[in-house]
Amino acid sequence: MYKALIIDDEKPVRIAISKLGHWRHYNIALPEMTANGKEALGAMRELRPDIVFVDMNMPVMDGCSFLEKASKEFPDSRYIVISGYDEFSYAQKAIRYGVTDYLLKPIVEEDLNAAIEKALLQINPDETFGQDNGEDRITPEEVIEIIKEYIDANYCTNIKITMFAEKYFFSIEYLTKLFKNRYHYSIYEYVLKLRMERAKELLENKENKIIDIAERLGYADNHYFSKAFRNYYGISPSQFRNNLEEENE
């Protein structure tokens, strides 16, 4: 599988490239990202990417300085310039360092993937690509199913929506809306539901101490667990357990 790196100080641009690239179709792993040329050089020494997308106007180390260094140290990588400036001087410098293509912002999906294909053919002229009908790209619905499966298996851990947003390149608001439309709970509501249902099961065994139950369910603080339980069920964990004992007498 090929590897790619996106270098741009603008997060929306990095996300746009990540969402528009047909990575699975071209057998490319989801790209790594950095915000400037200096960070990128360090990342390249670890990652050894096949394709590098580089912005020309960045802080710390701009695109030209990066290309000068990177093209010498990593001559086998293919470089695709992403620039907000349609100026001959930038293009001239990029050509000097042997870049594969020069794309202007805002990124156009068709142009981006044409540049990716061009770069891969430079790396391997015998590379072949099937018809890209979009079926091999992960859909928002598939992402939501993956998130639910992850939560079902890891609801006792500290789950943050940002981890899904950054991994699949969708906004937190969009993922939350899709999840609620599909499962009738927000992501955090669903995590809480699983924790509280499991808490009731554990409380039924009086040998399980409440403080231990709180820790097992991912609550570092017993008071916070008790408060969450009370807000959810209207009674405290100890009251719930007492009610069970009275019913069984």
C-alpha cells in the first residue's frame, strides 16, 4: 500500500484533500498530516511517503524551502503542490524541484485524483487502476456503523467524538447528527446508555462494590458515577441496590 503526506498550515485544506482523495481506489493509506515544512521533514524520515502534497505558503518553513531539502533527501517521493497563488514564480520554483503537478485552491476532486494517478504512474509505470465508481470509498453510513461497533466494545473507556472526526474527516456536528438519525441517541447519549445499563447489571450482585463498578465503567470518580446514575434513573446506586434487596426479601 502506498503512503501519502499532506503539508498545509490550514486545517480545512488538509481535511478537504483527505476527503476528496480516492485513497482506497489507488491503494493508498489514509494520509498523514503536518502543518509546516519543518514538521514534514521529520515526518518523512519516519513515514517515507510515496506522495507528498505541499502548500507553498506556510510558516516556519515554506513550500519552496521544503521542496529544496526534501527533493534531495527523498528523491523517490512524488510532490504535488497545493497553492492559493496562481503566480509564475511559484510554479517556476516548483518545476525546478521536479514536482508532479501544481494544483490551485480550492481543491477540485477531479484534478486532485488525476494528480494522484499521475504521481503513481511516475512511481510505477506499470501500475493499473480499475474503474473508480466510488464504491470502494467509505460512506458516512459505514462510518456511523463503525463508530457504533467501536462504542459497543469500548464504552468503558474515555471516548471522544473528536477521535472519530479526525480519523474519518467529518465534522463533529455532522457525525452527531448522522448517529442520532440512525440510532435515536447522540454519541454521548449512547455511551451513557450502555454504561448505565451495565451499571444496573453489576449492582445486582451485592459483592460488587459501587466504587469498583464506577472504575469498571470508566468513571475515575465514584461521586461522578453516582451523580450520573441518579440523573439517569432518578435514584442513587445505593438506593437502587437497597430496592433490589427489599424486593428479594
